[in-house]
Amino acid sequence: MAQKKILFYHPIFLDGGVERTNLLISEELSKKYKIFFASNHFSNKFNSEIKKIGIKKIKLKANRTILSLFEFPKIIKEINPDLILSLQMHANVTLLILNFLFFFNKLKIICCERLSPQSYNKNLKGKIILFLAKIFYRFSKKIICNSSDLAKEIKNFSKSKNIVFIYNPTLKRNLKKLSKEFKSKKKPFFEKKRKIIISIGRLDETKNQIMLLRAVNLLKDKTIFDIVLIGEGKNKRYLVEYAKKIGINKNLYIYNFKKNPFPYLLNSDLKILTSNFEGLPNVLIEAMALNIPIISTNSPTGPREILLNGKAGFLVKRNDHISLSKKIKLFLENPKVFRKKKLFYEESLKRFLPEKNLKNYIKIIENII
């Protein structure tokens, strides 16, 4: 009997939590199915993992998702996948329209949501995508969200009854082992002189690291700790220039994407997430697994859910750098308050055990395929 095929469509395959999650899911699925990844853009950051799992990469010629509408039918006919998993709302809508126009809705498509639909309300293009999703999401075999709050948001706007949530299998990797894989010789971890605040993620408007720097600027002594940003993106220059402007450039360290950021995370004193929108931020789960204190924006969706509505970490409003500054000050002056939050880490982390979540993925897929 021929091995069944599963095609993932990820329009831009970069180096974030979504990509890591897809690889963890694919690793499990590859034990039974042949896995293909199609994308308009592939980062080379995860090439070794893709090769190890045995995933076949398909680089689309089109540089935009909407233009893939005319390229995808040929690819689908060549591969003849038994199931397609599409990621991100604009990609989901594109494939559902393609299925309607070219395949008479015969393709089996699962739409995976990883980001709050509120993020699409910023401009006309996003609002059109939301409008089309309302129409076409009912043709999806299943809509899988990565948090309960995200599932509620998708259900409210789409009115679809075919929605479930499955947490990311983030803890499938042995984070404690990875965190001790090496000792960083980079500043400020080497010969550590001050407390370290760390933020991990793409350097862009959505992740909003400028909020952290603005919060630091309000502190009376803004150079008593170091700030480490790990990630790449178009906002790097802006962040560096702002740091110079407020006089903390000697205390700001920006490092490119790290395949294993956990030694840096383990040796930091405070993890801060400043995102405007999320789905289920893996970095918070990872920080909890390594017992690092957390401050996060209460962005839709995920942080509130992970941090047990504030019991397991401090939540501040989006773009409220004043509140963030006060919480950083509290951390510096009264770390005992943060230690009390860590008592709830174990309770929260139970939900993210990989065995249960991967089993739920496989069950859904096997019922559809």
C-alpha cells in the first residue's frame, strides 16, 4: 500500500515558533506519512531538521501568496496529496478558494490558525482576508487553533462549528538539556556583571521590542542591567538608533536567530514579551520550563492563557510601556513577588506535554485522511 502524503503550505517559512511547531508535528507524522513543505520563501535556518525528518521542500515561484493561486493547482496534481495543512489565514483563504475554483472542493484541507484575527484589522487588505475567511472557512475539514482563546476568536468571527484547539507540542524538546549544551562566550553572559533582561523573537512591529526600550528609558537608573534581544528583522536599525538616543546602547545586545537560544535564556534574569498579537507564544512556555520570571503583554491571544490570567507571570496592556517600566522596577526591587509567580509554573506546563497534543493532531488527521 502506497504511503499517504501530507502537504504543509507555509507561505513564508522563517525561523519562529510556528516553524518549530510545524517541524515537531511533522516529525511525528513522518513515521507514517510522506511529508511535503511548500512555501513562497524558505529560510535556511532549519535545513538540517527538514533533512533529518525527511521532508521534501517545494519552493514556489510566486513571491506572494495570492499569486500562488495559479501555481498551486499544478503542484497539487503532481503530488496528489491526501491531505493539506495550511498555515496563516491569508494562505488558508487562498487554498480554500483554489479548492473551490479548480478542484470542486474535493481537496481535504485543514486550516491551522496561529495568530489572532485581530491582527488583520489593521488595513484594507487584512479586512478583505477576514471577509473571505468568513465565507470560505466552512469548506475546511477542520480549523485547528493553538490556544483556547484563539479558537473562541475564530469561532466568533467565522461562525464555523468545525474548530478545535490543540496546544503546541513545545515541550517535546528537552529544554533543560539544550539549555546546558554550551556556555555563551558572548557579552553580557560572559563575565556577567549586571542582571539580564531577554526578549526572543522577530524584530518587527508585531513583536514590538521598542516597547521594552521605552519602558527602560523611564527607569531612574536605566543602565543597571543589560538587555538582550535575540532575533532578526527590519526593526533592528530602528532599535539600535533608539538605544543610542536614550543612552543605553552599551547595555543593549542584539544577536541574530539562534537555533538553540536556551543557554541564553537560562542565564537571563527576566523574560519579557512585548507582542501586540500572538497565537500561543512558545517563548513563554520555554521560559517557564527553565524557571525564568516573566512579564508579558496581555496580547490576543495566548499569554493570558499560558500565564493563568496573571498567576504565573505579570501581564501588562499592549503598548503600555509605563506599566511595563513599573513591573521591571518591581522585579529589581522585590524579586520575591516574581518567585511567588513561579510556584504556578508546574500547574501551567502540564497542558503543554507533547504526547497528548501530538496524539490529538494525529487523531484528527487520521479521521480525515
